[in-house]
Amino acid sequence: MHERAAIDTIKGYFYQFDYTIKKLLELNNDTDTVVVEGIEDVDIKTATDETAVQCKYYAKTEYNHSVIAEPIRLMLNHYKEVKDGLKRPMNYTLYGYFQEGKEKLVLPINTTFLKDKFLTYTRDKIKYFHHAFLGLADNDLEDFLSKLSININAVDYETQVSNAIVQLEKEFGCTAFEAENFYYNNALKVIKDIAVNPNITEREIAKIDFLKRINTREILFNEWFIKFKGKKKFLSEFRKQYFTNLNISPFERFFFVEVPSSDYSRSQLKDLLFIISKKWSKTSKRESCPFCPYVYLHNIPEQELIELKKELHSENFFTIDGFDFHGASFSPKSISRAPNDGNQIKLKILNNIKYVELTFNEISKTKEVYEFYKTIPFFEVTNPSIKHVRIPVEELSDIKEVI
């Protein structure tokens, strides 16, 4: 029950964030802005007007007038402050999804309906008339209604997500996979980070700045996205996208793996290296262009790396690291030599990240980098001709799910 409740809560936030993404993409001018958690859930500012939007996802709720009455009263409070000269004029929108009961609200509504169904309520056996409390006459309420838009027939969660992804696909001219796993995930991350900023001026973002911040095919780590989507599905999609080729091209592949500082298991890491080697090597006599992968283990202690290589060697799993003899300097030529059936090289281990660029420069063949990190990427490929895929993982076993 607790897990389902947490997912429902996250879903509600995502629904609001998806709506925000949608509205940002729909803005006509690059300088138009959106404020997250402003006067309402989302405030939309253009050159001509401002709209405060209450955006709610009532997935398990039947529509009743009382459900939206309080948000409408809060909007009326703001309207009164505008009338008193304390706030700037705004339009108001209530946008929500209900599971059922939507037929109970017939639009448009008039001032009588507004007063009877939304502004009059009973609390502790006392009847309140909110419009009277604010000192607003019928002509004020008519003016308020002219600025109020109510939509309780909003699309469901899944449809809104799909719509946002399609919009991003069109905006960036990318594939559906890239739109969802890169741009949409990044957009969620940006909106989520803005939403928790205590300073309202920092919760405002212009369309042009939003597009710049999400315009990367690198994942901005978002634990909410992975949790809600489901880790298994998230990893499976990356597997399908990058690691399901039946005919493996003889490229030089680099696997960068962030080694966990806690819950580390040498046997688990060895198992991962065996899998990387087995799946991404071709060294038989029949192979005209033999190859095996490179591995860099980020944050592994130096002594642990030595012990790891000792064990691999004792198990006849032969690796090279670019050092040909005791006291030798690192040689990119040495580590980049081709494996074959004779030398039995299974894996090429880069002991230090500073050796990566030297090795890149030595290799003339096509190069690909697959970086598995926990929260922050740790390597930047500067050569645009090198394919660089970054995949966030929580533990070493996640990498096995991908490759």
C-alpha cells in the first residue's frame, strides 16, 4: 500500500510537470516564461497576459463541485487583491482530470452557480459566503468568470506523457527513444529542480532557457523518472537501443564503469567483466579483424584493482593494461594491440582515466564509449566522431541488465 501511495503521489507531480513542459513548448515567443509553483501550480507569462493555472490529477476521484471549490475560492482571493490594487491582473485556469462524474459540471457557469456551488460552504455547522466575505458584488463575479477557464476533461496521465514526448520529438527532430529517455527525462529533471527552489524568481524559466537546458542527449540523472517508469523497463529500453545487435561490428568499444564505494563485491565485478568480454569480443582464427573491449573502472582503489587483475590472471583470463614491464610508462600502442587466438587477450583495462585520450589518439578505427555512472557522469568525450552513451545505474547488476 505504501509503495502504491508513493507512486500515486509521484504521478500527481509528474502530471503537473508534464503540463508545464507542454505549456513551455507551446509558448509562441522564446522570451515567454512559466513560473512553477507561483500564484498557482503553473503561471504562464506572455507578452500580452498572465494566466495562473491550477493543475490537478484526480485519477481515483469522482468529480463533485466541492473538489474544485476551494481552488476556485483561492483564485477569487487573488482576484480581490487585484481589484484592491495589491496584485497585477491575471487570467485563471483550473485544469484537472477526474476518473468519473465529469458530466455533473455543465459549462459555462453563471454567477448564481458560482455562488451556490463554489463560494458557499458549511464548516463546523456554520454557513459561509465567500464572495460576501470578500465584499464582491455580482458584477465583480461576472468579471471574475470572464477571466476563469475550467477544464475538468483534461487528458489522462498516459496521454499527456505521450503528447509531451511527441512534442519533444518534433522540437528536437529526434527519435521517440531519444525524446523520452533524454529530452523528456531531462525536462522533468529541470522542472523538478526549479519547483523546489525557495525563491520564486528562481522558479521562473523562459522557453529559450528551458530548451537550452534540456537540449542534450545525455541523461540528467532523475531518480523519480527511473522509479516511476520502473528500473527494469528503463534498463530494458537502453538494452534494446544499444546492445542487441546480432552482428557486432569490429569497433573499439570502451566500457566505463563507476565502481560503488559501498556494497562492493569483487566477485560481482569480475562477473560483469566476464560478460563484457564474452559479449563484445571476437578473437577467433576465423576473425579477419579481431577485437575485444576496453574497460575503465572509475573510483576503484589502486590496490583493489591490482588484486582484481591478479585473480583474473590466475583464472587464465588474460588482460593487458598498456604497461609492458615493471617500471615502464603507459603505452597506448601496447594497450591498443589486437587480441587474437594466440595471445588470448580477453580485456584491455585502463588503470587511470588520464590514459583514455592517449588511447583514443592511437586508434584509427571507429570508437564507442559506454559510460555507466551513479549520479554524475565522470568523463567528457571531446571528439564528436566518438559515440558516447551515458547510462545511469544504481548498482553493478544493473549494467548486466543492459549489456
